[in-house]
Amino acid sequence: MPEGPEIRRAADKLVDAVVGKTLTRVWFAFPGLKRYETELLGQQIRQIETRGKALLTYFSNGRVLYSHNQLYGVWRVVNAGESPETKRDLRIRLETQDRAILLYSASDIEMLTVDSLGEHPFLQRIGPDVLDLSLTPEQVRERLLLPRFRRRRLSGLLLDQAFLAGLGNYLRVEILWQAQIAPQHTAAELNEEQLQRLSRALLEIPRLSYTTRGAVDENRHHGAIFSFKVFHRDGESCERCGGTIERTVLSSRPFYWCPHCQGSLAHPSESAKAG
Ligand SMILES: [Zn+2]
């Protein structure tokens, strides 16, 4: 499943294609959305934004299209009038004078309004988005220490969109490596320095991945570039300490870490003290 940075980059392509443009053709597959086809004609697409793994498309008449791709949904950008050959089921077509965006296969689609967004169950449940640049490490630290999160193991907490939206499995393992913390710990067990390292990594790693992962021309980037330090690197040497990276399964997902510098899984209390 794509994670926040990949979803945001996919959304950026939709933004480039249609935001600020007037709708010339609108089509929805689901009967419950048909009535919006004529209503949206002639309206503009004002903005497209991501909330975790959900996408919100804002129209000039105050309507907001909510879509969540789950495992199968995929957006495509095509030229106006174009219908790619595919076995996928088309669910949405939003067309402007020159470009159109098409959503295939997704089933979690609803029409909301700017005013009703806050009442949507998914949007109510998810935490702040790691790619929201107004979110600070201090706020993340406070969130880690909230009663409902502070005693949960980081291995599971970092996959819970209610904690922070936009994280997924590769980000979970890379964040914990960056923060140099073993996954079985809870925020309540961390010392202040570890808490701060983790709070910074929770924002820095997803943001670095969003801005630089898969960059074709690496010369354009003068700062750090995102690369996997432990993900899918079991058996290789840790670039920080030279230890051997291991793989296990935590919260039903593959987990990669360096026991030498992050701490072992076997003795959580000791590695917590070692910090
Ligand atoms: Zn290491």
C-alpha cells in the first residue's frame, strides 16, 4: 500500500493537471453521486489535498469530493476526451478543457461539503498529517505522550493513522532506525533525548521521502536524499554502526532494524536503559 509521500506525489500530478480549471465534463459511476454531475459542470476545481491516505477535491461551489483508494484505487491523468484501455472499473471522470483526471477501482467515494468535512468518520479519526508543514516536532512529542498513545508499542503505534496520518511500513522502520530506537518500546519508556529524536524523525523522514525519493536528477538536491537505511536490507551492514540489519514481523508487517545500535528485541528494558 502506498504511504503518505507516494500519495502526496500522486496528488501533485492531479493538481498540476486540473486545479484552477473549469469542469467541462463530470461523470460518476455510483448512482448516489450522479446528481452531482450537472451541478459540478462549469464549476472550478479549487484544490486537491491529501489527508493521510484520503484525497479531498475541492470545488468552487463548496462541494468536496472525498475518496480513499484503499488497496486498489488509482488515479490517472489523461488528455481531455481520452479513455485509456484498461480492465479497471472507472469510478470518476473530472474533465477540463485540456486535461482530465480519472479514478479507477476505488469504492470509498463520497460527496461532502467544506462545512461537513469535520464530521466525516475517517477524517475525524485520523491524526495530523506528517506532510502538513505546520506540524512541529514539539507537537508530535506532545502527541506521543498523550494517555492514549504513550503506552503503546512504537511498532504498532507508527502504523496507526489515528496517531499520525501518512505513515506506513517503510516509513515506520526508517523512522525508528533514524531515531535509533528499538520497536518494542513505548513513548512512556523513552528518555527526553530519545523522545526528541523520535519526534524529529517522525516528520523529517516522511518529508525527505516526499521531496527526494525517486528523484531522477539527484544533482538538483543539495541536501540529504531519502534512501532506505534498513528497509529490505536484512543481512547488510548498518551504515551507522556496521552491525548486521535483521528482519522480523511486527504488527503483521515485515520489520527491519539494526539490533546493534537500535537495541535488541529480546531485552527491551535493558536496551531502553542503554538508550
Ligand atoms: Zn546500527
